[in-house]
Amino acid sequence: MRKLISFLLFVFLSASLSTAYSSPFDLSTKKQYDEVPQFENFRYWYGDIQYGFITYLGLSDVSGFETELHLHFAGKKPTRMTLILGPGGLTEDSCISDYKAVVKLLNQKYGNYQNQNVTKDPLIDDLIAVSVCVPVRTELYTIDTYWRTKGRTIVASLIGDGEGYYIEIDHIFSRSLSHPLKKLKNTL
């Protein structure tokens, strides 16, 4: 857990906060990109700027967690960056505590979150589970935590896909009408 906290502190606190649209990994949200941006500790996997989506894989597990990075573009400008932790490194015993550690770090950087949505399928009441994380893995329980700051939305999500657990940290830079979180604008 301490290694996770150290890693996330490095990633999110190393970003310059001098402009209203600064972002993690020193990705400029005002710049138009012609070439695929490169990031330390991540390797380009697929996608391109014209397609509007680029995926990077972590070169090595960080603090025991597999990592993946997604960039979304509108035109040549980045609109969203998603850091994915997992599934490797997140376990049935630690998914909730690791998620709480991530939320705590984001609270330290952006202030207390504005909204937290817990989605709980009614089928969860019929499930006998040895851990709270079992319903997460079976997609019956998700948590989304939202921050709104300096013209962007940050969303930390704990999700499962039937095989594992993931913590996704979205930085949404654009206020594009086509973005599904646009509806949250008035509530954040």
C-alpha cells in the first residue's frame, strides 16, 4: 500500500499546477499534438491521434500493480487521460483499501471530493461473499468519486470485469458535449 501511495504521489503531484489545464505526466492540454506523446515508464501499444485514442502499457509493475494509460483526443488536443491500475496487484483482500488510498491522495491534491456514487445491484443481497470485493469483481458493486477543479473533472472508479479489479483515474480536460460526463457538470 505504501508503494502505491508513493507512486500515485509521484504521478499526480509531479504535474505542474501553474496553468488551469495542467495534467498528470506533463501532458499539455492546450498543445496540438502531431506525434504520439511518449511517457517515462510507459510503452506505446496502439492507436493514434487522428483515431482519437492511444493506449500505453506500463513497462513494469509499479508497486505491484499492472498499469495502463489511455489518452483521448479531439482533433489534435488531448481531452481525457485515464490511468488504470490492475488487474495485477489488486486483490480480493485489498481492492477497497487500495481504492480508499487513491481517494485520499486525490483529496490531498484537489480537496475533498464533491460527489461519490456507489452503484449496488439488488442481486448483491442474494450473494454470499467472503469479501466486499467479490461483488466488485462480479460487476454488482462499483464506486465512482468525483472532483471538479480548474476546468476539469477527475473521476476515480473502482470496477471489476468478472476476472479482476481495476482502479481507473480519469482526468477529463474537455467540456465536450459528446462526453458522457457532461450531464454531471451541473452537479459537480
